[in-house]
Amino acid sequence: MINPVALGTLVFEYLEVPANSRRIKVKTLKSWGFDLLKGRIDGQAGWFVAEVGARHGGDSYTENEKTYDVDEVIKELSSNENIEVAIELIEGTAWLAGVLCDEDDVAHEIFMLPAAATLSAFLKKQRLDKLAGCIRSVGTMTGIVTHRGEHGKPLPYEELPNEIRRFLKDARKQVAKKTGSSRIALACFGENKDRLPRYWLSWMLPTIDLLDASIAKKTDQLLKELP
């Protein structure tokens, strides 16, 4: 038999095909904590990344059995160059893959980073502690969970507290329509002795979108406004 809580849980879906890739600028890469470098990898011309400020033009170093020679730290790409990033799932782990297309339309893989660790570092740098503390899983979609109090019999939509209804409205209007994909599962159980709503909420959003500062900040703000 289905759990009674599940029978009363409200679900709000705004589902298109989740965004799995996007084009970014060098400043976005820097906001994730990385510099874009141009130089040579094992003697072959190429592009690669390093932690912000860790490498400079003229540096040579070895990492993962490869030798890197840095010619310059790239501040901005030309109009004919671009970076495309995507989330790839490999044996249950999400990776953030980055490819740079140069002026000759040649694709260079510049990084393959663990998506969860990259997202965590990004949220820490942006000081989005509420959002970071609610994340429970990271794949193509990121799972966000927050709750207050004990379970009980879920309330129907028309009996939800005004604060919860406002959150649902703003989450769909200010976040879901920007990401193109969102799923909220909510069970609200009435008030506790302090007259605060008791609830369990699960929110799924595309990982690639949460690496966008504007979307991440709005998501963090909405979670903070929950009672």
C-alpha cells in the first residue's frame, strides 16, 4: 500500500527537457574558481584550467602524469571562440565537462570536473549557505530537500499557509520558468506549538542552471524565506 503521506503530497511540475549544457564566458569559469590557461600539454598546443591565481604565464608543472606549460592566462575569449559546458553521468557520478572551440572551430576538452564538488565550491564562494545545506543529490538534476517538524496528514492546497503558497508561486515564476525544468513535491502538516508550519519539501532543478549565479541566488533567497 502507498504510504499515506505520499497519497496527500502535492506535486508542482514545470517540465521541459532539462538543460544539460550551456555556453559560458571566462568570467563564469572564474566564478567557479578556475582560470582558463593557454599553452602546451605534453608539448602539444592546448587549453586547460587551474585554480584561480595558482598558475601564471611562463609556469611549467606536472599533474596527473601530464606536463603543462603556461603561455598565458586568458582574460577574455575572442568572438570566434567559445566554451561549452555539459553535465555527464558516468557510473552514477555527475561530471562537469568543458569544451573550448577555437577560432579554427577545433574542439579542445579543457576540463572534466566532479559536478557536486564544483557546485559546492561555487555556492560556498557565493555565500549561498542555505541552498548548499539543502542539497541532497547532484546529477543532471540536483535534489534539494528542506523540512520542519514531524509528519502527519498532508493538507490540501487550499489549506496551505500563505507563506507556503507564496513560496510555490515565486519558485515557479522566478526560477522554474528560467530553468525550463522544475519539480516540487510538498507535504504540509499544519502548525507546530509555535504556530510555524510543519512540512517536507523536495525540489529538483537542473544542475547546470544552479551553476548560474543569478539562479542560484534566487533559489537560496526563496529557501531562506520559507518559515
